[in-house]
Amino acid sequence: MFPFIRSDLAQFTAYKPHPSSDTAEPVTEQRDRLDTNESPYDLPPELKEKLVWTYQQVIETNRYPDGGHENLKEAIAEYVNESATISPSILTAANISVGNGSDELIRSLLIATCLGGEGAILVANPTFSMYGILAKTLGIPVVAVSRNAANFEIDLVAAQSAIEQTQNPPIRVVFVVHPNSPTANPLTASEVAWLRSLSEQILVVIDEAYFEFSQNTLVGELAQRPNWVILRTFSKAFRLAALRVGYSIAHPEAIAILEKVRLPYNLPSFSLAAALIALQNRQLLLNSIPQTLSERAKVIEALSHHPSLEVTESAANFIFLRLKLNNFHLQDAALKNLHQDLKNSGTLVREIGEGLRITIGTPNENTRTINRIQDVLANMNF
């Protein structure tokens, strides 16, 4: 290792997007990409045409993009007020910060709170892995607690104990996902009550990446909770995963701090234009959600009847599937076999947290997934 590189980086493994998409593996011609919780639907042609026109007629590629994001922030604030039915509308552009995906916003929050040995973060596993990954790359300690094995609720006793006992550095940030990934469960009333009880010395980050599918938000709490930040993204329901646009919603003073650590010109002009067009045409894009929810119910219903499968209820655009076997080692081996056999047959899913996270795709993709899972299980010897 180079002598000028931090010694702890030798212990890390680089995050590999689409870990199950290795083309060296044998697959059928049909590959269903249900491993990253993207929308299965591309932008409609008419919106792509608008983007083409914008690129040709408006965007000057020799000029830097709008570094302040003011137009997009105003449009986001309008959407959030509308979707959260806040009355009167209280959020403005001052409540919004825009990032290169939620990942950049998470990293900025970590830089603003914990860098230099000033704090640690708390997560409840299994959850979105990037909280821990980004923290560790910055040299920030990660304290992890578990979840209830039956319903995936955070072990609140362990979480509170961790906050009280962790010192040098203390826990400065608590990350939760609402609904959680990979397990798809929303925060419970007791979990929200615990978050409300936390000291204002602790930043509470609530990731609402799947809000459009759950329609359950805590945005209305922000006026009373200046230590809360809500994250959202254009990568899921708004179909802009390729363009990397995320945003945070928070008290203006918290947003001002995020703006201090944000890289200048962090979003290309094309991404800014795409997010703005997506918001202006949100009804068209979000019209696909009822079908996704219907398809989700279809997949859950079909798989729930198998005696070896356990599918939890979902508030997101994916499901979490576990095997019901008495022997842990047998279960672990069978899960890996199921994951690999699905991959070989053309369905890409994510193995994580002792289960499989499966994105809800198109009706045809979902039907193939159901059939492939049933076929694989029929050939397994439990």
C-alpha cells in the first residue's frame, strides 16, 4: 500500500454497484434487473424530447451549471408542501439542499457533524449500507444495533443504551430509513416517539427515498424539530436514477450548513433540467405507482403461499424475502443457492440481511420472477 494513504483504508472494500450484474456468469437472454430498486419504467418519450430540446436550445455546455439550484429548490419545496398536505405551506427554497444523489447529502451531513473525531453514527442493521460505508471512509465510527427478527423494528432499548454509553466520540447522528431498505417496513409509532425523544444534540436523518410508494412522511415534524433532516431522491418514483439527483429537507440553518460543505457545481445542468422537468410533469410520472403497488400485492400473494418462504409486508417498491428453515447454516446455503439460481435464470435480486430484496418490476418481470423462484424451490432439497 502507498505510504501516503490512510492505514485504515486497507481494511475497506470498494462499493460495487450492481453486484449481481457480472456478465461473466451464464444467464438467459432475458435479464430482469430487480436488484437496485429502480423504476422499471424509463422516462416517457415526450419528456425525453423535452430534455433533448433543453440540451440543444438552453444548456450551454461551456458554462458552469446553476450552482445555487434556486429554480429546482423552489419546485421541490412546492412539491413537498403539496405532497405532505402542509397547511399553510411552510417550506421554501431555504429548506432544501440538492445533492448528487442522496449519497452526496449523506456524506455532507457526516462531514458537517462527525469529522475530526467529533462524533459517531448509529444505524440499525439491516439497513441502507451507504451510511456505514461513507462514515468509515471518513474515519467516523459506526455503532450498529439490531432489529426485531420478526417485524424488523429497531431494538430501541439497545439503541438508547448505545447513545447513553458511547463516548469518545459520542453518537452525533442517527440514520433511519422510512420505509427501511432492505426490509420495506415503515417506522412504527414507538420508533417515531423514540426519535422525538432524542436530544437536540443529536442529528436525526430520516431517509424517505421511497416516500412516493409509502405516502408516509415526517416532513410535518420539521417545524418543531430543527435537529431533523429528511432525505429524498429522484432515483426511484421519478425515474431519474441515471442522473443522480437527491435532496434534503430541513430547518434553514441546517440547510445553510449543508451548503457550506457542498461542492460547488455539484449537479450538471442536464441533471438539474431533468429534475425540474420531472417535477413539472409529476402527475404523468407518478401515475405508474398504483400499478407498482398492485404488482407488489401480486408478488407477495403468490410467494406467501409457499411453505418455505416468508414475505413481509412492504411500504416500498420492493419486497424482502426470507427462507423458513430451522437450520441456520442450511438456510444460509439455500439462500445463496436461490440467489445464484435466479441470477443464472435471468433475474437479478439483492442478497442482503439474511434475505433477498426484490424490486417490483413490470408485470412480465414480476411473473417471471415468481415462476423462477417457484421453479428453483421445487428443485431444492431442504
